[in-house]
Amino acid sequence: MHLQTSLPLASADVIIDEALRLGRVEKLLPLTVVVLDAGAKLVAAKSEDGSGVLRYDIAFGKAWGALGMGISSRLIRDRLSARPTFQAALATASDGRLIPVPGGVLIRDADRVTIGAVGISGDTSDKDEYCAIEAIKVAGLFSEPAEPTDDWRSSSLSDHYPS
């Protein structure tokens, strides 16, 4: 019996390889990329040498949360920033899997039906998201959000963490 997945492995491989290639072109920190199908089943994942051990769980949580809420992890963050009680409830309901920061991007087909999600972790969330969006485009698919934030290149880990 052959089961049909919403997102073929070949497409997931293109997304992962392109995301990692973009990370090297942009000289980003080592990335981990996770691709899930529409049912949140793992299709493929890769971690670059030097990527921290938590990066897989973070990338998975970004993709899983985007699928679970039906919106990108950027939009989840933006909508929840003023709603800490609801954010805490989502964390509890998801057994801590939901990671509400940019880098979880929905993958859509030509009919704009969500067929999966990609999550990336390793550099700033904005840079992770850039790689996800652009990699989805190279695979001939569509993303939500459609474009990375305009200032993704200027995001810095020192903006988020004290030196």
C-alpha cells in the first residue's frame, strides 16, 4: 500500500539544501533545518556541523507551531506579544513544543493550500526565516509569510542577548 504525503521528500530535500546553501552564502551561524508535512510528520531534517544540540528541537517547534496555529511563527509572536496568558496556555497545550519566534514558515502549493512547514534555528530568528522563505521559493512552492522582513540582514544576536 502506498500512502500519499502532502509534501514529497524530494521537495523537502530541495528546501533543506537551499536553506543551508543560503546560510553559507550569508555567512550565518550553523543552521538546523526541519521540514514537516501538513500532519506535522517529519519529512526531513539536517543540522550543519557546529549546530547546537537544542537547535533541532527549536527548529521543530517553530515548524510545528506554525502548523498548529495555521500561521507563521513570526505572526504567532506578533499576535501573542501582548497576550502572555494565552502564550502560556499555548505552551502548556503544546507540551512546550511551540516556539513563538520567526523561523517557522508554512509551505503552500500552487493552490495556496498548506502542505507543510519548515523550521530553522541557528542564527537570529529573522535570518533563519529568510533562509526558509527563500528556500521554499526555490522549491517552486509558496510561503507564509511571502517575504522576509526588510531588515533581516541587520538582525544581530547581540541585539537579543547581553554581551
